[in-house]
Amino acid sequence: LCLSTMRGKEIGNTLYETMKDFSGIIDKVLHTAIIPLLPLYICGTFVDMTKSGKTFAILSVLWKVFIVVIAMHLIYIVIQFIIAGTISKKNPWTLLKNQIPGYTTALGTQSSAATIPVNLQCAEKDGVCEQIRNFVVPLCANIHMCGSMITITACATAVCLINQIPISLATVVPFIMTLGVAMVASPGAPGGSIMTALPFLYMIFGTEAGDPNGPICAIMVALYITQDSFGTACNISGDNAIGIVVNTIYEKWIKA
């Protein structure tokens, strides 16, 4: 916020461009080094689980987790657009229909950043003015990770139950709150959210089991990556719901 304020007054351009270039470096490292190696990492994780005889026990639970996660994504998207439609006095089902191209693009790219151009077109169909959509959609693509949070929390809960790790609201609620702040720094690239969440998994798994280099976190990464596209689709769909609300507030209270 401070950088944006200074940039608007033309006194923080250098610092802003520095941070922007650093963000580009992080995205480049993710796309060229980390993400291409993740399939090998996931393969190694499942080979290790097969060796220890845990694969079928885990998979018998995980397909149920995936169904629950995807259902939660869809319910969350519908709720967001119902709220946005109520505030803007537009038909929520029409707004949901307009979002389909953005949703399907996110399923294919697994990247919020790569879906921005299509999402901007969806926002235009929703009647969001150019000024608002050009600000809200790119911003939310990097800081609004609701689908990723749903997935990470659900997978973490499942891993706790599978490995008989004690879990309660006293551990889950602080984890969710911390994750909500951490996701603001998550890059809009495939796997970016789970990489951002790794240092905080100890809050729910414990210090020993929550080691980012340990087998529990390896399972978490494997679980997340296998359905990352659905989390990304939920993220970018919520971006447009936010854009509709912001546009309504702008036209009703600011522009008027």
C-alpha cells in the first residue's frame, strides 16, 4: 500500500520497479526450476509411500478428500457470486455463466497470472468498468488465494487424520489466520501457494512432523499439486466477484 501510494505521487517509482523485478525473478525461478521438477518430486514421494506400504491406505482416503475439496470450491464460488449479485443487483447465475471461460482457462494453466487476460474479459462481460477491472483482477490474482487456502487446510486435516496427528480448533484456527496473511505473498504461479505455506505447516503438524523437508510435508505438496488447477480456478473466480463488488461501491459512492 505504501509503495502504491508513493508511486501515485511519482516519488516511489524506483523502489516499486525494484520490487516488481524481484517478483519477476521469483516467478522465473518457479516456472523454470521448481515447477518442472515437481512431477519427479511427487513420483519420488509415492514411490517412498509404496515402499512403506502406505500408498493404498492413503489413496483410499484422498479421493474422498478431493471430492470434498472440489465441492467446497464450487460452493464457495456460488456464495461469492450470490453476494456480488445481491450487492450489484445483477443475476448471480448470469455472472457465474460469464465466469466459465476464466474458470476453464485456470483449470488448464494452473496459474492465476496466466489467466488474467481471460479473467479481464469475464469482468468486462460482468459490467465492471475498465479502470476497476484493470486494478482489481491483476491485484487479486496475486493476493486472493481462497481456493488454495481451502485446499491446503482440507489436505492438512486429512493428513492429520491419516497419520493420527492430534488436531483441534486451537491449532486449525491460528493456522488458517496465519495462512491468510502468508497467501498475500504467494506468487500467482503453479504450486506457489503450497510453497508459501510450507514454513507454517508446523503449526498444525507439530515441530517434528511439520519439517518442510520431512515426509509429511512431501505428502502435502504431492496432494496439493495433483489438484492445483481447481484451487486456481476458485481463486480467479473469486477475483471477479470482488471486482463486481468494488465496481458497485465505486459507481454508487465514489463516482457519483
